[in-house]
Amino acid sequence: MTEAPPPGGSQDAELISSLMAESAVRRIHAAYSQACDDGRFEALGTLFADDVELVVRGSVVARGREAACEWIAAAQPPERRGRHLVANTVIESSGPGTTVAVADFVFLAPGPDGGLVVATVGRYRDRFVAGDGASGRWMLARREMVMGR
């Protein structure tokens, strides 16, 4: 019978690092959705890397934190705001300081009767990077939005 390695080794450190990255990805997904839904576009900037890239339907629509926030604000005027729901997230570490995640999303928009209706479904393909400095905070470096899948 093979014994388990003693606790506290490099395997533990790798596991903790992986779990912290997964937690950060889920937090960013939720914070992004809530900021969009609430019209707090300046808050999105805190989630983005300086050189974030947004890709929609295969085309780059924004590069850089400010451009990304402006593009999202223009796409979400008050009369079109609803609810973003993110699910089925699969997270893969792709190296030190980089994590890739794929998640399905549903956007519920205001309907004619005042309720919310399904307006868009799709998939986010995201790349996250660990921030520099003491915080080591994870940030969204690239988001590709694939609609209808």
C-alpha cells in the first residue's frame, strides 16, 4: 500500500494556488455580471487588466481598460439592462499567473410586459492573469463572447 505524501509539500501549495485562482474567476464572473446589470461600468475597470481585450463574434471590439468599459457601457444603456447569469464554468490553469475559463451565459433583457426575457445565450472564453504587486489580485485579460452557443 502506498502512503500519502506528508502535508505541507509542493502539492499542497499547488492545490491552494489552484483553488485561489478558481475562486477569483468565479468572483470576477459575478462582479462583472452585477456591475453590468447595475450600470456600474467604472467598477468593471477594477476587474480588467490594463491591456484587456474584448472579442465579440470573432472581432476585437475593445483593447485596454478604458476602451473596454466604454464599449460595455454603450452596449448596455439603461433601457436594455437586465440580468447576466453565468454557469457551467470550467477553469483550467495554463501556467503560473495565468488561468483560462470557459463559461456559459444567459442574458435576460427587459421584455414588453416589464418582465425579463431571454435575449442572448452564449459562451465566455476568458483568460485571467494574476496582478502584479502585493495584492496578487487576478484580473480579466481577455474575454471572447461567442453568441448562440
